[in-house]
Amino acid sequence: MIVFDKVSFGYDPGRPFLRNISLSIGAGLTLIVGPNGAGKSTWLKLAAGVEPPDAGHILVDGRDLWREEVAARASLAYLPEQPDLTPYAAIRDILLLVCRLRRRPAAEAEEALTRFGLARFAGRSVRELSLGQKRRATFAAAFIGSPDHILLDEPLEAMDRETRDLIADWILRRKDDGAAVLVVSHDLEPFAADADRALALREGRAVLRDDWPAAEADQLVFLDGLARGETPS
């Protein structure tokens, strides 16, 4: 479970972008929605421990992200919209490091490389890869082990159909295994039918909604309204 306890954050001192947010997100698929500039990617960065809150605390399974960093982050997998990998490291070396951090056998690095079609690029540095290859490399890292808290920013962007299907299947499997999966995506349709809740952001506030309409088509309309900053009834 990820808990925000009276969290505020702003890029400009004295001007909080997210204000006094208190909520808990447990197992299941959560879609983070809201208008452009509402703070969706920022929320993920806070939950991943990339940005520290200006006030309040963020807990992962009861551990403070900034006071018990190693333990709190051990179960996290975060994939930003723009891949942020060490540019001069070889892809295989990055995945082997992930294996060591998650205490997984090195063979899982090779399996992940093969699964994402990166085996023949394994010795190349990150800076030699295309954007799509870099995004596949970040997913290959996320697939290692079984992270219980998965934070994805535009996970289907720049992916071919085969890889999109692989990612969507993995998200559902991790959800079914009890993981907390949080997704920011402009393309809500692939996720709507399987989502358990939405975290709606607007004007620095955050509200959890799980009051879905029964029909799938109505669910998309509901989510689209939240994404536009409306408050569907």
C-alpha cells in the first residue's frame, strides 16, 4: 500500500502544486487522471521517491520513502514517460544490477532481454538505443522479480503492438497477484475495463473514485470526464 499523509509539493517555493493530500492506494489497478498540468506525472514521481514532498510523509507498506529508503523502495518499480537510464552503461549491466538489487538470479536479466527483443543489443550502451528500445529496456528492468508497487507513466507510448500486448498482459497478471499498479495514460481505453479505481487530480487536490458505471462504454465516458477535470455523477 502507498500512503500519502498530508503531502504538499511545489516546484516553486511557497507555491504548492499539490496541497495537503492524504489518501491510501492498495492492491489493484489505479488510473491517475486529470487535465494537462494537474500533476499526474508529479504524483508518480512523489510516490516513486524521485521528488521529496515539501510537507507530509509518503509511506510504502508502512515505511517512509525518505527515512527508510532501502526498505521502502525495494518493492517499487517506476517507469517514467522519458526513459532515465545511465547513458554510458550497457543494457545487460543495468539489468544485472537490477537482479542484484532485487536478489534475483542473473538468468532473469537474460530472460528479460529476450522477452523484449533486446538480446542482440545487450552489449550496447543506452545512448546507442532508439527511444522505443530505451522504453523496452526500462520495462525489461521492471519485469525482473515481482515488484509489489508498479508506477507507470504512459506505458504504451512508442511501443509496437506486440510489446503493448506484452505490457498489458503483465499489468493484469501483477494486479491479479495482488500488486498495486498505478498508471498515467492519455489512452485510457486499454485499461478502463480492468481498473479498480481512479485517482482524479484537479487544482492541487486528489480524490479517489471507484464508483464505476456498469457498462464498459459508460466507464470510458466517466473516466474521460475525470480526465477533463469534470466531476461525473
